[in-house]
Amino acid sequence: QVQLVESGGGLVQAGGSLRLSCAASGSIFSINPMGWYRQAPGKQREFVARIASGDSTNYADSVKGRFTISRDNAKNTVYLQMNNLKPEDTAVYYCRLGPTLVRLDYWGQGTQVTVSS
């Protein structure tokens, strides 16, 4: 089973920055898309950012211009650089690997990001 471990969450003031990391086990990291999702209390999990195996990226409109997703295949790690954070960014952030070629998805356990005003 692929294991994904998120880190880097915490408490930050509005306007501040934070970088999340997601370390993946196994040997399939580099050939699969990776993404970040988030879920706030009482809300559905929502897409934040995605990076393909070829490094093309996509972002939710709410984070465009503020967040940057990147990957380091040598370290089996994907990052989410979050700048100009807003209170509405407060959520648990989840790392996703997939879909794979056999249509599987893997998820991390999440890391809490709290943005205070």
C-alpha cells in the first residue's frame, strides 16, 4: 500500500506563508499525478492544486496566484507553498496520489492549517 505523510501545517496569521510537504512511499511516485485537497469543518473536501507527472499544474480559482504546487521526484515529495494566507484557507489539507493507470487513488491523513485574522 502506498503511504502518504503530510507535514508543515500549523497556525499562521493572515497574510503569512506556509509550506506543506507530502512524502510518499513506494516506487510509483514519479509517474503519477499528485494533488492537494482541503476540507473545512462542515464542508466537503475540495480541490486545491494538482501537478501531473510532466509537471503541468492546475489550481482552484480561490488559490491562484497565492499557492504553488511542486514536486521533487528524487525525494518522492510534493509541496504546496501557500502565500498570502487568508482565514478562509483554514482547513485540513490532504495529499492525493492518483489516479494511477489502474484508476487507484491514495490519500494522506491530512495536516491542519489554521489562519488567524
